[in-house]
Amino acid sequence: MECSACSRVTPIEDRGIVTVRSADPAVQHRINGQAGTGSASSPGSFRYNSQEELLGRLHELQRIFSAEERDEVQLTIAGLGGKSESRPSAVSLNHFFARLENHSLVQLIMKAEFTSHMQPIVDMETGSIFAYEFLLRAAEDGPSFQPYQLFQTAQATGLHSFLDRAARISAIEVSARHLSPGTKRFVNFLPSSIYNPNYCLSHTFAAIDRCSLDPADFVFEVVETERIEDIAHLRSIFQVYREHGMKVALDDVGSGFSTLEVLTALQPDFVKIDRGLVDRCDQDEGKQERIREILKRAASFGASVLAEGMERREEWEYCRSAGIRLAQGYLLGKPAAAPLGDGARPASWL
């Protein structure tokens, strides 16, 4: 089984044949009348001899469809230059134009020209490094970008599954170069990018195996800002990770998306308290009450709790006294290209 959303992206060659299709017969009739005027042999297809010609023909097509229809109309572009060995995949008209408009970022995504930095996660009892979370960053010798901008472009162009997979593999490979066995590695993932967990995650598991890493060292974390709409689907993703010997984490607990009900339904191994609750929690009784509720709920199914976004020593002291086990934030260490030195503590006062 394959998943076209996370398969390799076929580059657009300078010469090729475009096939335009729609499941709506009325829309397909319009396509045949417009696209079929070219030199390709079948209705709904046309040949192009330069990318400029391709862009012009697609602009003609774009004008005859509504915004909703442009999302449904699918393009398959087969190059004639012999540069690509991949089978061409269908792309919506809207996604195709977004790829042209964001060409430099799309190229960056397709070539995986990025790396992962790591931010320490600290054991609050001992002050030692328990784990690192891996975060997408620009490569030292590559083009610069803002991570949120890259993911926004991936979403607009239909490349979010491809980017999400490549980012997971980057984190795995960077962790193999820098971390010793036994150190936990928190790696983000987008639930919406994983259509079939057994197939879409197979590349991730293969990368762990290729790097000779222990699956038990990995914790896969639902990425922040990802709205959880399909609990059953996310539960099935968690199950596949666990079947392969890995742990799972739920991020942003206490925010609008990750509620106590979601927490109970999913029962992750790690619960990350939203940074908005951690911020000045030492001064806010309302936040303290919500933190206690999260701790109680997590304890009911044996999850470890982590306070993220920690920036003040007073927050550290309150969270530790409340019984939170793990902490992460700029107070303890910013994301960096290399881990802290062996035996190092993130702050001298710990």
C-alpha cells in the first residue's frame, strides 16, 4: 500500500504532458473543451514545451473554475525530459499554483535542506537531562527560513505530509549523531499528515532501524497548534507507535485543543502542560488549580507530566513543589545544534 500524500514529490520538467481530471462530469466537460485544444492526443490533456508555456496554459484553466472547483480539479504532469524516475502523482490546481508562487520554499522542502536542533528536557528531581526535543531549523550551510513559514507553505501546497515525514527523519538522523543510547528523543508529528499509520510511519521506523537506534528511546509528540479533530484516528496512530516499542506524548494540554477529555481519551505516556499555564503559574491560583487537575488526571493512567515554556526560576520552584516531574523552556536551555556537555546541568542553581 502507498500514500500519495507522503510519497516523493515529482519535479516539474521543462517539457511534458499535462492531464487534467475532475470527478464532476460537468467540470470535466469544460476541461476537455479548454485543455483539449493542445497537441496531446487525449481529451483533457495538453503538451507543453517550456515552464512558461505550462504556466500560461494553467492560467487559462484557472479562469474557468471557481475556487472550490480548483481544489477538486487534479493535474498529472508527466515530464518528457527523462529526468524523473518517479511515477507522476496528481496535484490539485490550487496546490500547483501555490507551489509556483512559493517556489524557493517548495524546493527547500523537496530537497530537505534543513536540519534539527535539540532543546533539553530536565528531570526536576535530579536536575539532569532526561531528554531532548527535536525542532526543525535551517541547515548551517543552507537557505534560511522561519519554521512556521515552512509548515504554512507545506500546508498551502499539499506538501505537509512530505515535510512532516522528512522532519521526523531529520530528527532521527541528528539524534543518532549526537546522543548516547538511553537518552530520550521527543520528535514532533502532525496527525493530519498520517493517513494510514502503518504505511505513513514505515519510513520513520525504517530510519530508526537504519541508524541502529533503540525504539524505546523515542517519544513521538503531537505537534503544537495541531487541532485534534479525530480522536479515533489519533488513537490508532498512538497504537502503531506503541506496537513498535515507542512512547507517545500529547502537547499543549490545558489549552483550547488539548482538553482533559482529550487527555483521558488518548492516555499518552507523557503529558506536556501548555506554556500558557506555566507562564507565571507561581502567581496565579486559577492556573495552579488547572495544573493540579492535569496532574490528577495524568496520574490516573500513569503518565509523566512535563511543564513546557518555563522561563522563570519561580515557575520552576512552583512546578517542582506541585509534583511535576519534567521541565522544558528557555530557563533551562534554548534549541541548539548540539546537546549540552556530558554531565552538564542546564543551570547552576538546580
